[in-house]
Amino acid sequence: MIPGMPDIPGFKGLGNSGLDALIGFGGAFLINRIFGNQWGVFNQFGIPIMLADTFHSMKFQNTSAISKAPVEKGTFTSYNKVQDPYKATVTLIKGGGSATARGAFLAQLEMLSKSTLLFHVVTPEYVHTNAAIVGYDFAREPGSGARMLAANLHLEEVRESKVEY
């Protein structure tokens, strides 16, 4: 239960999810008011993490699972909806420039993918917080030119919990 929020029967979990949504929307609203439309992957201090030329695209997935158990006569019962961590894939472009700049971009991808740091995926409409890079891939395609790298950063939400002894 959130302090100051009324306990509404039948709406368990709505307070926490509503607060999370408010933080995501409010963060994007403030960023837009101060810096204009922003796209990218930022560290916890608001600094872009990649030396990319362009934020190309983002794919976002947020799912839940419902536990199910068999009961008599071939039926089942459903209970306990559990939210899965969100997943996002952000495509960043590093085009042209020198081989050194592209190499630094690839080295940065490698370094960040091995770190345990948390990042925020920022779009003009919403800030998706606390995500770790769980992988990456990149491509060079004939239509784009051999000097342009299209890198996909795969991120997954991390929910930290407090340990009580």
C-alpha cells in the first residue's frame, strides 16, 4: 500500500502500477519541457550512453502471466496475475565517420552489454526506467552502405527489491 493512497477493495496493485505510470509519463513530460523531444538510452544521471548518430527505432513489449491449475472434470482455475519485466529493443545508427569512430561505437556496445548498470529508455511520450542491457546485435546491409552500423540494444527491466533480515 502506498502511504496517502486509499485502500480500494478489488483494486490491489493498482496504486503501485499507477504510481509507476505517473513517474514514466511525468518524467517524459519534464524532459520535453526542458530539453525538447528526446529519444535514446540514458544513464541514471540523464547522460546518453552511446556515441550514436541517430536513434532509429524502438520496439517495446510488456506482458503478464496468469497462473493456471487443473481442477476436477477437465476444467482449470486461473489465479495470481504476475507482471513480467518489460523488454525493449532500441536501434541506434552509427554512420559514416572514420573506422576509429565506428570501432569506438562497437567497443562501447561490448562494454555496456557486460555491465550491470541500469539505464532509462526515453521517448517523447514516456520514460521506461531501470533496464539492463541483456544483449546486442548489429548489421551492415548493402542498401545502407558498408560504413553504416545499425545496432540493436536489447534491454530488460530490472526490479530491485529490498532485502529484510
